[in-house]
Amino acid sequence: MDHLSILNEEGELDKELEPEIPEDLLLKLYRFMVLGRKFDDRLLSLQRQGRMGTFAPISGQEAAHLGAVALLRPSDWFVPSFRETGAELWRGRSMESVILGFAGYAEAASVDNVGEDGHGPMNNMPVSIPVASQVLHAVGIAWGMRYRKKDDVAMAFFGDGGTSEGDFHEGLNFAGVYQCPVIFVCQNNHWAISTPREKQTRSKTLAQKALAYGMPGIQVDGNDVLAVYAAAEEAVARARSGEGPSMIECITYRMKMHTTADDPKRYRKEEEVAAWQGRDPIPRFRKYLTDKGLLSDDKIQEMESDIEEEIKSAVKRAEGLMAEFTDPLRMFDHVYAKRPPYLEAQRKELEEEIKRAGDEDRNGKGV
């Protein structure tokens, strides 16, 4: 099974393998990697303060999803799991929407969702929590596009744990048989919650599983954004030209917890985490861009300051929207298509209680 690496851990380049990427796209990739990391840190802070719900951090995996999603057009379908926040931002989702979503507000889906051309949404599926469900969703979408004779593609993201699910095998088998224009991106971060990679499968690689379903598979250094981009570029080109599906296994590492409800210190060693910190995708890409003359200390500082201000403003806007959307009566919405009599009665009772409490408060009697 082929393994692709273009930038080593020190950010040194194999020039023979360097993909042709426009300078503005290289800088955009770097900016979104930094944005993803800093936004991740801010989300963790908000969650720990009780200002937001549980979420899955992405730190350490920025290159694995951004390098792949950068190849998609607005009309292509992006099918995420729950650890692709950076790719969601790349595809036009606002930070406010992400915060509202993790805080449990249904309005998160309607805050923005506008495509680059301003005429409608990009084809982005919502976050899907069930493991490997993304595979089936993407295959169904891709089959539909093939049936309609479109040259758009679907790209599904999932983790190493997803390859142990039946949905993974069903999806790859269907995609192979019907030559669906879909790219399967496996973010192998070595841990499926507390289950290590070696307890998932006896296969030497996860990418080789693609061969059984009649499609090419490749393993790449998932912390090398150039390698991810190059592999995705080939896979997307194959899918667009009618050659069918591909699978990319990105070898990366989850630097933080599985979700904020998890304590990774209970099942993995700090030495392992420290070793992977030396393979961080952001510093190695920064060195590459600096060596090319595209980044300098001043540019880096300016970019990071701008990003921090953007995040600060997004948090403020999101919390303002939370206050606007907070209505106790909303708990009765989105339960039944037609509210049954007993829920109508409960809603009316609560509405009257809120009104009574408000009247008492205005009259100085307290709530």
C-alpha cells in the first residue's frame, strides 16, 4: 500500500513530489489551519465555562481535513462527521453557527449557510454523530449525482473507528459496484475514543480495505497538508471523470480529548502525546511557507491577531443570538409535526405562568 509524504516533520520538502498549488491557496490553507486551532481552543474554553455544550476538538488534525476539502467546488457535497470544524469554516459556515450548534440551538442551521456566489448554500451536509453514517450518506448522494450525469463529487469524512462499522463496508461495496463519484477520507487519529488502532483491525493499513471493494486506496501523512492535498487532487479528478471512488487514509493524531466529556489520561500515555506534538501540522507547513517567502514573522503575527479578533467578535455575536433565541416555549417545538392536546395544554400553562411572573415582576412583587 502506497504511503505519501511530501513535507517531513521538520517541514523539509521533497521537491519531486511538491504539488502545484497557487500561492494564494497555500496562504488560505495556512490561515484556516491556524483559525481552526485557535477556534478549537476558544470552544474548549467556552465549554469549560458552561457557555457551550459538548464538542469534539480538532487540534492536531487540521491538515487532514482542510487539505482534502480544499479540492471541492461549492456544488460538490461535503459530508462531515464531528471532527471537521476547520473544513466546515472553509465551506462557508460561520463561527457563530458552530457555537450555536454546540450550544444546542436549532437556529444554528439557519444563521448563514450561503455559498461563495451568494446565490444559495454550498452543498454541505450537517454534522452527523453516528459513527460511519457519513459513508452511506455520501454514497447515496454520489450515486444520485451519477444518475443525473453531473460531474460533482461527494467527500465523506470518518475516523479509524468507523472502519469497524457495517455502514463503512456497505458503503464502500455499493460505491465500488456502481462507480459512485465519492472520496472516502479516513482520519486515522489512532484512537476511537479509548480503543487504540491496533484493536480495530489486523490490517497493516486501513487504506488497503479499499482494494477489496474495487477502488484505489492510499495512505498519506495526515499532518502533511501537501500530501493530503495531492492525494485528494487525484481522487477528486478520478471521481469527476467517471472513474469511481477512492479512499484516503490520513495518518494523524488527536491531540486533545475525544470529546469534552472524555478524559484521555485514563487510557493513553503523555509520552505518546508529546511525541506527536513534535509532528504538529501547523509548524511544519509554516516553515514550508516561510522558506518559499510567503510568510514572515510580521505576517504571521498580523494574521494571528486578525484571527483572534474574528473569534472574539464571533463569540460575542453568537451569545447575542443565544439571548435572542432563548424562549422557554421553544421546548415544545420540533417534537411532533402536530402538537398533541396534552403538549398544547402544557405549553399554554407555561405561557400563562411566564406572563403571570412577568406581571408580578413589573409590579415589584418579584418573580
